[in-house]
Amino acid sequence: MVAHIKAYRAPDDVETSMRYVEGHRKVLEAYGVKQVTSATHTWLDDPNTYVIIVESEDGKSIYGGTRVQVRSPNLKMPMEDAIAKIDKSIYGYVDKIGDYNVAEFCGLFNSKEVAGYGIGSVYLGRTAMAIASQVGINYLMGLCSPITLVISQRIGFEVLTDLGNNGTFYYPKEGLIATSLIARDLNNLPFATDEEREKIFSLRANPTQTVVETGRRGDLTIIYDINKWM
């Protein structure tokens, strides 16, 4: 299988962003979730939001995607309002970090047809980490499901135990648990595994590259082209 991962500033390709929005919506509805804060469209014209998508080789299908959404005076991170329903201290916590200094790894999804290849967890996570270190922020935050917690920690996230119940919340609906995450040193990624750190650093240095990854569903050829936002 071949997949193409590309990244761009949200306003630079609204048409592709809308395809990403539709793909995200379908996956959420498949799990019985009608709306989440990260699925709103206020970021579409935000120059501080970076969209990462995974397409088929011919560009006709979107297999998955995510965003690195930088907090600014005009646009909070989606997780702020989501967590505030349970723990309002999130606002003060992020205010101390400051606008243009933190972003959220959000809106992550992959389609069922590519489930098992690692697209929606490993490869998009690596790409988000690589890009986050290049956009002038010092912190990356996020919410993850129990199934992706270990993978998130492998790429450099820590559990943010200051919020919620030692970092956990019911989100996006009752019965589904999310864990709040933070990466505090994007340049060095001290909490990433050696293998993941090496792959993330490789993407930083060579944002256009082709690699072959082997997973439980077989080989996946990934064509990275993640420097278009620069």
C-alpha cells in the first residue's frame, strides 16, 4: 500500500481541508459521536493552523488527518473548551503558557479502510511532532484515547496530571475516556523513545522523503511532502 502525507497552512488549501473535515465527521459518527470541539470549522481560515493529511497515491481518497493548531488571541485550542466542562483550570493553565507558545495536536482520525497500518496513530503523530518544533512554539498539547496513549508517549508526550482526574476525562462523550497530554521540549523530545526521536528528527531534516514501514497489515510506503507550509 502507498500513502502520501502532506502538510499545509489551513487557508492555503480550503478544498482539501473540507475533505478532511468530512472524513473526520464520518469517523466520529461511526463511533456514535455527533460533535466534538475539535470538529468545528473555525480554524479553516486561521494561518496558525497546520493541517496534515494522508491521501491515496492518486490523491482521490483521504485516509486520515490531523492538525497542529497554535493558540492565538483569536482562536483557543479545541481541548480548552472540552476540558473546561469538567475542569475550568485549563484556561488558567494555558494562559500562563501564552498565545503563540503552545499548540494542540487535534482532529486526529483515520478511515477504517486503513485501520491497522498505524496511519492514525504513529505516522501522523511523528509528522505533527516534526512540524510543531518548526513553527515557533515550545509546547504541544493534546487529548488521546486509551488505545493511543502508549503510542503518544512513545513520540514524546507526557500525561498532564495537573488537569482532570490525574489527566483523564470523559470525552468526547460519557463512557469514552480521554487523557490530557503535553510535550514540553519539542526541540529535544526527551521523553520520546530513541527510535521515534530518530524518525521525527529525520522528518525535520528531510521533510520530503519516501520510507517503507512494516506493520501488522503488511508493508506501507509513505511519501512525505510536509514542507509546503513553510
